[in-house]
Amino acid sequence: MSTKSTKRSSQAGRRLAIMLKRSPIGTPYTHRLVLRGLGLRRIRQTVQRTDSPQVRGLIHKVSYLLEVKPL
């Protein structure tokens, strides 16, 4: 009998507070799409997202516009 072992990372339950600190005006179009993907539309808007490699990649791409705090 084959059993799959589903390992969850230690970050599985962690959350991040992501705030848009700077205006995306003048940034590349793809960076604005990343902000939309994170759910950010207005300056000083804060959203909470799970800490996953996918979210970390999005944050890394537009880190110059964001402020990130662990919860």
C-alpha cells in the first residue's frame, strides 16, 4: 500500500501583512499586474496573505513599493 507523506512546511500557518507604500505610477505594467495579484489597489492599503513561496516571489518582484511585516 502506497501512502503519500504530505509534509507541510513550518511556514504553513504563517501570515504576512503587505502594505503598498509607494505609487505604482511610472512602474512597468507587469509590476502593476503583480500588485493586482496581491490584491493591492491603493497607497497605504494593507492585505494579509499566507507566507508561501509564490507570494514571496510576488513580493520580491515589487519589494521597492511594499512594506512587509510578519503577523
